[in-house]
Amino acid sequence: MLYDKPIFRRMGDRSVLIELGDDISPAVNERVQRLFIALDRLKLAGVLDLIPAYRSLLVIHHPLMIETDVLKDLIRDACSRLDAIRLPKSDTVTVPVVYGGRYGPDLQWVAKFHKISVREVIDLHTRPLYRVYMIGFTPGFPYLGEVPEKVATPRRKTPRTDVPRGSVGIAQRQSGIYPVDSPGGWQIIGWTPAQLFDPRKEPPSLLQMGGQVRFYEVSAEEAKQWQP
């Protein structure tokens, strides 16, 4: 549900969290995206960073350059004009995935957890057109939603210390892709050759907040030959 007014929460002496709703939904997330665009365009002196999430926006600021109360007033004013903000076109990125085996070590477990076949897990995971709700955790890591309820799966009780770059996972009703080798607790069901993050490119992240992703199945041999 969208809030009628933004809710402000102090996060130390340099950050303010603005909450715009109480659930994970496209409507709330679009509102966050509009506020991010509005504040980014203002180029406020003293605002150091803007970090959008599912239903909130974190504003990091220099307290000696802009007072918190002044910042809040400017944010309230921006929130009153968000309907006029035009969102960028939502590009759809198709992402090839090799499912199961050494590429998806948790695929069998996910199927067993839901009492369905591996084939059904793959079919269900490739069915939605996913929204990129946010980028976080590591550079370029996309939080995608929503996974069909029939394959929504809890995180691993014990996270892995090393998840390979390109791993595709499920955590509750989210799907995600690991852009770099890193620790992680998501259920890994596949792997993609797509490069999610390249600091030499502009923008460096393949996926952007508000974009769309569609997964499709490929063989290991097809993945080796895949070109973006």
C-alpha cells in the first residue's frame, strides 16, 4: 500500500530513510523510482548519495552542508510532484540460464521442497516477466520479482562462502543473479553467462531499477557460445 505522505526515519547523523509504502509491489517501487529521479535532478548541495530499495529511498547527506529539516522539506515538496515525473522506458533483457547439475546445485532440493518435478521448477522460473526492483548487495546484483508462489523458496539455513559469478538463485519470492563471486544464501538453481556488471561501461550495471528480465533455458554448450 502506498503511504499518503512519506515517512522519515533517521539513520544516524548523515542519512535519512524515506519510506513510501508498506509492501513489495510495482506501484510502491515505481514511486521510489520517481522520487529517486526527482532528487537526482535537483542536484542538492550536500546530498552525497541516493540509494533506492523496494519501498524506500536512503538519502545520504553532509549535515554541515544541508540541515536535516531543510532536506525533509525539499523531499516533501518533491513527493508532492511525483506524478509529473516520467519514468524511463522499461527495457526487457533476456537472460540465458543453464539449469541444474553443477550449474544449479539447489535445483533438485527446490523441486523436492515443493513436491514438484525439476522440469516444473524450470518452467515456473522462466514464466514471469520480472521487474528489477533494486540493485544491491554487490555491484550489479538485481533483486527481481516476483517468483511464482509455487517455487517461492526460503534461503539456505547456512549460506555458502563462495557462490560463482553468474549464479541464478531464488530467495522467497525473489530471484537474483550473482554478478561476482561472493558469499550468499540463495537457493542456486542455475547459471548464466551474461555479464551483470562491468565497471568499464556506462552504466556499469546491465540491469537498472524499473527494467524487466525474462529468463530462458539453454544448454551448457549453448551457454559457452552465447554472445550478448
